[in-house]
Amino acid sequence: MFDKLKNMIKSEENTKTSSTKLSSGKKLKIGYIHLSGCTGDLMSFTENYDELADLLDAVDIVYGQTLVDCWEMPEMDIVLIEGSVCLEDEHSVKELKEARDKSKLLVALGSCACTGGFTVYSKGGQRAQPQHSSFLALQRLVKVDMAIPGCPPSPQIIKKVILAAVNSDMDYLAPFMKFTENQDACGCDLQKRIINQSICIGCGACAAACPTRAMTMKDGRPSFNCDRCVKCGLCYYQCTRSWWPIDQIKKEMGLE
Amino acid sequence: MGGKEIMIHDSALGPHQEILTARATDKKILGKAQDGGIVTALLVYALEKNIIDGTIVAGDGKEAWKPEPIVATTKKEILKSSGTKYTMCPNLAMVKEATRRYGLEKMGIVGTPCQIMGVRKMQAYPMGLRHVTDKIALIAGIYCMENFPYDSLKAFIQDKANTTPEKVVKMDISKGKLFIRTSDDETAIPIKQTHGYEQSGCRYCMDYVAELSDVSCGSVGAKPGWSTVIKRTDVGCSLVDSAVEDGVLEVTETNTGKFGLEMLRKLATNKKKQRVKNVDKALDLGLEVPFTRSDLKEDILENR
Ligand code: SF4
Ligand code: SF4
Ligand code: SF4
């Protein structure tokens, strides 16, 4: 997996002169930082390798453990951060703050970064790092510009986001900026923000989106099993009635 | 078929290329399905032509008239599920399962307008649908004015028709009435009397004719036993066109008058005008409704 990405970077170096896709003529400098997550987001990202190879030609991956041999964090146009931040891990806190200072756009990639995800269950005491007990969504400590939820986010959404970023399609990206307002998530969001607001229509999209079957449908309404919930927020974000991107839909259907 | 027609932008009936009146030619389908049996016929045809390899439909649940979403991969299963159910069936809950457990590569989805909205949102923003949205091959919509929770439906059946769900053989909405038929009786409940029983989420729904589907159909605007079919996307158009060409659907003249398309347009427009008011009211109350206030809309009929 990592080799693939490394090759991608190498081939990119070989063809440096030919890639002038970005309007500025300069390549976007991208960093990837791995905090407390499971690497699922990176794996989802790399699943797009074949389709995105050309596109990634237009960017420079300038920072990232296992991706590039660079220990000093450089200035970056975009930094993607996977995983939540652990308060007891000084290094993580410092890296996050530094990434904020050195990047123009800080993107929380995946639910652990966006909402804490399953890491919010941690209470510490585990082997190896028993003191690591408090994990938070990134925006609790720094300003996050975009949050891309998913446990992990599907390869399809990552591809769409990258394409939108390269084409400066800010309309497509706008919802992800809005998502940064949520600092946590839970299946009970549907009860509070959809059912109790009288807007649920019993379509089942929430249940399809749930990665753990914490959300199922019963009597035409979502039914929530809290014990299975990994706090990813997908049920809410994917709910038909939580927000309504009609302009994007029309655009994709060729209706505008 | 000849050259493609152009998309007609229409804020009452949604974007479409052509509207026609048709019915299935298969007697088996006509006997079992609602009205012209278009959805059933198109799904079976799409399956046989390998346009889809299975489809999510509202199938029979454990209780009578309480449907559950199923993945149908044979003509028999599609036929078994045909007919409108008049209560919510969470079809979208199956999209992931359909690609995983059933391994569908070319999925068909049948749904109410709101469900079609959900599918299109999934396609536009598939955060939590890994390798699902790229497998959607056909989206068929059915017209919908409102939908009833199962308990509401039970109330109609028990209190108004004095029977039990098990004894009901067919339900139907036409001419402003909900018909409940048993093998030896028929009760007609004026739709006015069903108000207050519909699910509350429908009060904000501005889509009557599944505007974002590939093809949508329903009985309104067609004579009894026929359906009004709205061809929308290229996928929907080519499917309907070849089904007609192959004799799977037969087409009759479309009534554009008062009891035809005018009626369809009137119902769609009225629904939108009424719901837009509900949206305004809800927003005034401070509720989290995802739609736009009427005074901020260029066209109040638009589904946004
Ligand atoms: S119910 Fe499922 S989708 Fe919703 S937050 Fe919990 S795990 Fe995520
Ligand atoms: S996706 Fe939203 S509207 Fe649909 S059933 Fe779930 S909570 Fe209700
Ligand atoms: S009226 Fe609208 S929200 Fe209600 S079931 Fe029909 S399509 Fe869905």
C-alpha cells in the first residue's frame, strides 16, 4: 500500500515538468498526518491509486510518515489528518498545532478526526500506553477547515473530494466545511435532529450508512443500538433529510 | 430509436424528456401489479436484458401489508413484490446489503420520491457507502402524495373498513379515495379523512412524481388500468423505449386534458404549494428542516 503511494510520488518526480494542471502553475503541497486512527482512511485513499495517478501528478506529497522521508514539517497547502488527538500524547498535540500553523487548509479525514469516532470510548489503562485515555476530535484543539466523515470514508468520496479540490469546486466542498461545526456524533443524533424535528421519512438511508449495524429500521423509523455505535456520524450525514445538496445533485445529473 | 430528445425543465413535474401513457402487455403482471404494471414490467425487462442483476423492492414482511425491503434477483421475486403498499418501506436500508450479501453489480432501486432523493444524495456524497453507489444501474420512482405509518394503515383497515390486514387483497388510491378491498367487500375512504394519519415528514415533501429518478410512473393522468410514465434520464428513456419496441409495454394516446396531464400537473403543483407553506412554518418554529424558505426561492415549486 505504502509502496504504491511512494511509487506514485517517484513517478510524479519523473514527470515534474509535464504536470501543469493547477491553475497557479504550482503543484499543491500536500501532507498526511496519522494521529489516533486505524489507517483505514489511508487505505481508502490509496484504493483510488489507479484512477488518481494522473491527478496526483499534479500534487506534491511533502510530508507524511511512511510516505516521504522528511522529518521537519514543511509549509503545506493542504494537510490531511487521520485519527483523533490524544491529550496524553504530547507529540500528537504538538504535531497537530504545528500542522495548523504550517498549512493553509487543514482537513480532518475520517470520523476519528471529525468526531472522535470509536476512540471516544477510550478510558485508558490499556497495555503499552496505559496513560493514553483522552481522545478528541481535532476541532476541539485547532480550527479545522474541512471534515470528511466516514469509518473510513469511502474511496468514492475521497476521489470526489480530491477532484473537487483540484478543480477548486468550492460548492462541492462546502458541506464538509459545515461538518466541522459538529464536534461529536452519535446514532442518537437521528432521534434528536431528524425524528424529533418531525422530518424523518423512513427511507432507511441511515441504516445503510451505518458501518456497525447500530442503526437498523423498525416500524418505519431508525432504531438505535447504542452499544454498537462507533460515533462516526455517518447515519446523520447520509440521512436524506439532514441536509439537501440539490445543486450538486443536479450538476451531477447534468440538469443545470 | 431516433435521436435523443432534449430535457424539458419543468418545476412541477421535474426534468423529463417525454411523458407517455402505457401498460404492461404481460397479463400476469397486469393481474398482480398496480394500474399499468409499469414498474414491474420494466424491472423484469431490465433483468432479462441484463441492465440490472437484481433490484431492491418492497417485498412482503412478516405482517400482512407491512412491507420489508428485499433484494429480488428473479422475475418471480419481482412479480411477488408488485403492487403498492401504502406504508413506509425503508428500501434504502438495503443498498449496502444488496452489493454485499447479494453481490449485485448492477443494482435497480424502486422507491418513493423521497427515497429517490436519498439515493441521489448518496451518489453525490457517498461518505459511508463504500463501493455501493458505483453499482446503481437503474432508479425507478413511483408517484407519492403522502405515506402512512403501519399503525395508521391498520386503523383504516380495522376501524373504517371493519376488517383485518390479512383479509385485504388490494389497496388503491384513486379519485380522491383510498379503496380497501377484501375478497367480498370494498370500502372507500375519502382521502380527506386520512389527513392526520400520514407520517409527519411528508409534510415537507415537495416531490410528487420522483423528479430525480431515471423513470417514474403512477396512475394519475391515465385511464384505469394504465399508467402515466415520465421518461427522465437517458438511462430511463432508453429502457422505456426498448421495452416499448420489444412489446413489453404498450402505449396509448396520452390525455393532455383535464383528467390527464393537467390533473397530474395540478396535483404536483398543489402538493408543492402546500408543503412549501409547511416548510416556512417549521423554519419559523426553528426546526431543522433542510429546505429553503419560500421567499428565498426563485421558483417556489422547486424541490430545494
Ligand atoms: S449509529 Fe452507526 S452510523 Fe450512526 S454514529 Fe453510530 S456507528 Fe455511526
Ligand atoms: S435516513 Fe433520515 S429520514 Fe431516512 S429513515 Fe433515516 S433518519 Fe429517517
Ligand atoms: S410524500 Fe414525500 S416524504 Fe412522504 S413518503 Fe411520499 S415521497 Fe416520501
